[in-house]
Amino acid sequence: MKQLYAYDFDETLIPYDSFRRYLWHLVRKKTIAVGVLLLFRKLRVITSGELKKRISDMVLTSPVLQIDAEQFAKSLLSDIQNLEKFYNSEILIISASPMVYMQYLAEDLQCSVVGSDYINGNYVEMYGDAKANYIYEHYPKSEYTYTYAISDSESDLCWMKDFEKYELIQ
């Protein structure tokens, strides 16, 4: 059986929230559209998940923003720390951040990456139980030993507790 190592991304493998950084990055490119979305979020007119969905839709419909998302993802690589790889293991980075930029990390890091994205036509914010469901569906215990997990968020304890060793960092 393969060993599964699961890492949260934001404030775990990198010392900041990549989505916040990405939003400010996008403000310079799509100032009014992103600014309005940020105002709606601040006023609680939309949820965090809805904000991610709308940003994802904006990027997915713009070839220019897709190229920019890849460049943004590449800029994150130098900030990644403590990502260990082990023989005969599967490394999974699982994040609530949108796949519009997270997807570009997988190839460079040579691991699996999943984030908030459209699944079967529905936008799923990869948070808490959604992370747990993803892990159980794609990495069944009959094929994987849940070896190690790390996150900065208590919402991830729902899946991390199934691992032999897990760390909740502050």
C-alpha cells in the first residue's frame, strides 16, 4: 500500500494566505470587478466560497488571466517550506484556495494538488468536510495508509484525525 501525506497549503506550506495575495494581485488587473467583489464580501453579501467561485469564473473566461494565474502560482514556489517527499508515497496538497492557480503547482512540486473548483458542474469550496470527502473518495484506505497530515486550521481536524500522525500548527 502507498502512504498518503496530506498538506494544507495556506499558512502551512507557505507563511501566508495565497488567496488574499491573489486577490490583491488581481485588483491591479481587474480593479473595478475585483473591488466590487471584495466590497460584497466585506459587507457579507457573498460568502467566501461565492467570492472564490466568482474569481474562478472570471479567470476561467479570460485567457489572459489564465496565463497570469500560472505566473502567480510560479511566484509562490519559492515560499514553500517543509514539503517532504517519501519513497512509495503519495503527496497531496489540499487547499481551499482556487484551482485556477493551485493547479499550476502540481507539476513543479511533483505531487497531487486539489483546491476549490467545479466538481460535476457545482463549485465546491475545498474546506473542512469537502476536504475529507475528497480524500476518502480519491485515496481509499484500502489502497493508502494515511501516514501524515498537517494544517493550520481546526476545520481540517475532521480528516486529519484519520492519519497516523497529524499536526495542527498555530
